[in-house]
Amino acid sequence: MLAIIDRSLDELLFQATRKLTDEERITIFLEETGGTFTRKDYMSRFKELSPATASRDLKKAVGNRWIKKYGDKKTTTYKKG
């Protein structure tokens, strides 16, 4: 039991010290999210992101057809592709 806790703690500390790639962030977010979401929702999950970086991540996800984009500018929403 302690080995499992120790391994989980090691994984958590490793993840906390390294930066995620855009693809890793998108994958994590899509695994946790169900239904429609906005850039603001994405940014609230990854608080360290600037609005520009969040937009680039989502644009890449749309380009790779991982998500679909609906609307424009302030009314933009996204949904798993």
C-alpha cells in the first residue's frame, strides 16, 4: 500500500515540476471535459496559460480535428470532435 502511495506521489511531483506540451494539455482537458466548452473553461483548468497560448492550443486542436469550433469571437464554443 505504501509503495502505491509513494509511486503516486513521485508521479505527482514530476508532473508539477515540468511544463506540459500543447498536445498534453489538450489531451488532459478533453479527458476531463464532457460536452461543450469555451476558451475560458480551458484557461481555468490551466491557470498558467495566457489567453494567446490558450487560443493557439485550441486552434491546433481544431486543425487536428480533435475538437470542433462553433461561433466566432466572444461567442466561440468548442466540442469534442
